[in-house]
Amino acid sequence: MANDIHWFPGHMNKALHEVEEKIKMMDVIIELLDARAPLSSVNERLEKATAHKKKLFLITKADLADEKQTQLWMKHFMSQDSEVLVVNLTNKNAYNSIANAVIRLGKSKWQKEMARGMKPQPIRTMIIGIPNVGKSSLINLLAKRKAAGVQNKPGYTRGEQWIRVNKDFMLLDTPGILPMSYENKEKAANLALIGSIREDILPNHDLVSYLLDELKYHYPDALKDRFDISEITSYENVIRAISVRRGLLTSSGGYALEKAESLLLKEFKDGLLGRITLEWL
């Protein structure tokens, strides 16, 4: 992958400045990370702004990721003196785990307020995360109602809203925000593969080549069940084999390579190739 990847719609620039300002008044930050690419999910600019805040990391989409790697990433983020939970945002039981974690982190605020003779105020919490990581699903879970729209595409949530979760805490939703550019091409590729950057930002050829390299190294049998490909060799061999297996051929009998690329990327994103993590510890 050659040049730096730039993807920064105008609404994100404005939202980034607003988020940085509002972080100052927050008691707890909830940051969502995609289990398939936890490190790439971190917005480094917002990390600086939240460095001195109590933080709860929620690792989402673990059902699509390598279970052993998810546990290692959990330990990694715990070592940063933060609370970490692996959550299924479609499971209502996750509500108590998240609410209890926020309260644990916010207790020191209550103690300070009581020491000043004040009545403990609700913990002010902000949700941050890259696009398509599950923020809207989290809001709906905590609010116990459909308080936010949910779509499986990046950049769907653009506004911000305060939501009273219970008597103990309230949360502020924020739009999904990405850095202005990625000098690290692997991070950009990871985000494109998990659906946090629009699919047309990076050429499918580059994404497929990167994905196949990762699969060949860490998951050499990943294409066996879906495409009957027992060995991941060259890009050309794999894409042609997928074209043949799925009948993706041109009218003249050639290989419909672009359709085969799109199919492979979609099946990875949908978890049909198995539980795969792109970033290993």
C-alpha cells in the first residue's frame, strides 16, 4: 500500500473539536474497540485528550474474533489501569456489567462531592469509538429503548445526545471519529476490512492482498470450508479459485475477479471465514 490514507469528512473535523472540549467535563470515558483490530480501533488524538480520565474499554464483536487473542488484548488494556469488558451488545445481560463498571469508576467523584457536603451527582459518561464499532447498539442497550439509529456502515451516527441511563449515571453519545490520515497502512487496511472506513476508500485489490497475507500467516485453513481452498498461495490463484467455486465468470468464460474480491471481503466482514483477529499480541 503506497500513499498515506486520508479519509476525514467535514463533519468529523467539527465533531472532533467538539468532543475534545466536552471530554473536559466528563467523569468516565467509555471507549469501544473492535475485537478483530483493537489497536487500530484506538483514536490516538482522543487518547491524548482522555489520558487523565477514568476509562472503561468495551471490546465488541468478539464473536467474530479469535477468542485467545481477545483474551490477550483484554489483559493488554487492563495493564493500562483501566476497566475492560468483552461484551455482546445484543445481550441484555451486558447492561449490568457495564453499569456496574461505570459506577466503580465514578465512585471517587461521589466521594469528593460528599466530602464537600454535596449530594452525589450522576456520573457523566462519554462514549467514544471509531465508526461501525457498536456505539448505537450500546446506547440502545443502556437506555433500554431505541435511542439511537443503528446501521452497519461507517459514519451513520453524526450528532450527539445526552441519555439518562439511571439515577447513577448519564451518557453522552458522540459520532464515530477517525484520525485525519494513517501513515501506518496496516491500520488503514484493518479499519477498511472491519467496515470502519468506506469500502471505496482503499482498492479491493490491496485489501484482499493484505487479508490473504494475514490469513496465510495466522489462519492458513480459513478458506478451506467456504471455498475448498486448502492452501493459500498467490493472490491470483486464490481469487481465480473463488471465481470458479462460486461461478463468478464473465460472459466470455473468464474470471470475474472484482466480484470474487468483493465476495471474499464480505464473507470476512460477516464472519463466514471463521473467528479471525487481524492484530496479534
